[in-house]
Amino acid sequence: MKVLTAPLETQNYCRNRRAEGKQIGLVPTMGFLHEGHLSLVRGARGDNDCVVVSIFVNPTQFGPNEDFQSYPRDLERDCCLLEAEGVDLIFAPTAEEMYPTNSATFVEVAGSITKGLCGASRPNHFRGVTTVVSKLFNVVHPHRAYFGQKDAQQLAVIKRMVSDLNMDIKIVPMPIIREPDGLAMSSRNRYLNPEARRSATVLHRSLQLAKGLIEGGERNAEKVIAAIREMIEQAKLARIDYVEIVDVEGLEPVEEIEGEILIALAVFISEPRLIDNLHIRVPSK
Ligand code: PAF
């Protein structure tokens, strides 16, 4: 397994693999890997001849009061995990290599898809994500790129960018990986103290409650949202950022639950803000 930090060297490595007729799969990450990331890597390993994993804590997607400085990092451990998964190349640039001082270009998906949900409380977050993902795509030129469904809005925004900009890359969505008690895996779970960790299961439990209501015939989005909020508000240390039911493509709020919908939530559990979602297909009447 190779570890490179320079974009140009990485570009040359990937160009040579493509010239050999190899299919390249890219797994973009911010490191501090867990089973969720490794499931993306295994997906990429199954579909491609060459697997590239990027590890870069991207400063442009963090707001001024967010956890960029304290975001967990452990490159040595990440390298061991990725070597065991048979990864071909780790691309781990520094911030200076990714954003030289004269860097002045951003890629932005406009409209409600980036303004609602997480975009409402993290105003420039998706602009940072689409900029860095475009740069990673330009460096690696993968045939396929793998993203987790836990970050459902990120996935929808990246699909939209790829389609709008005619990028010749297949975006492969991968299922949410959960702890045995249902908590979605996230690098930020490590911020939870034992009491907060117990409370954090309320995200998944409230989504299961919503699923049960919808399976029982409830179609009024407002009522389902109210039931979710009531359950979360009773959990210790929990403070809701948002609970919404939206259509899966444009992420616009729906009034009536039908077709393909996403129940998305963001909740502060003590300090950390956790997100989770449930994608449901409800037959139209
Ligand atoms: O999902 C993440 O870890 C990041 O947002 C990504 C896609 C690697 C871009 O920095």
C-alpha cells in the first residue's frame, strides 16, 4: 500500500493505473476510521481493481465555532486498518497541499438542497464538501466513488453536483452501519461520555417509532415529526437541531408521506451534534 500526500504524484499514480486498464474506486474520508468507513472500503474493493482512500480533515467544511481543531485524527491507526483491507493507495494531503495560498475557486450546489437540514445550521458546510470532493475527483479520476447514507444530505448534494457538472463518475451509496444498540457509527461518537452515549440511542429509537407509525398507516408528516420530537425531548442531554421529513432527491419538506421520503434528524447530545436518517418507500394511494 502506498501513502502519498502530493496531489500531483497521486494524479500520476492514478493516471498510470487507468492506463493499465484498471478500474479505480475512491473512498473519500476525514480519517479516524470506523466500521462505517471500512464498509465503504469493502464495497470499493469488491467493485474495482484499484482502491484509493483519501484522508483529509477538510477545513473549508467546518464553521468558525465547529470542531475542526479537535476533530479526531490518527493517521497511523488508519493506515494499519486500510492496509488490512487491501487498499492500494492512501491520499493524505496537508491543508497547504490541498489549498495553496492562491486557491480562489469553490464549487457550490445552489438552492434548497444545500440550504435546508444541516445547511441551515452549517451555512458554508456543503460548499466546503463539494469543493473538496471535486478536487479529490480531479486528482484521482475514479470510476466510482463511495459515500455513506448516514450523511444523506451530503450524498444528495454530491449526486446533484455530479449530474449538473457532467462528471463521469458513478456515485455508490452505502448503507448506514450501526452499533448493536442502533447508534449510527460516526467519528464524533467518541465525544460522548457514558451518559450521553446512552442518550444518543434516542436518534435511532425515534426513527424506529416513526417507521412504526408510518407502517401503521400514519401519512401526516407533521404528526410523525411531533411524535419524534416528543420522544427526543424526553431523553437526557438531548437538544433538537432539526427533525424533518423530506423528499429524497430535492430534500424539500413534504406534508403527506408518500413515495420515497427521508426522515432526517440532527440532535445535540450534550456537546456533540449527531445526525441520523431513515429512507422509507411508501406506496402512493
Ligand atoms: O463525509 C466525510 O467524511 C466528508 O464530508 C468528505 C466526503 C470526506 C469530504 O471532506
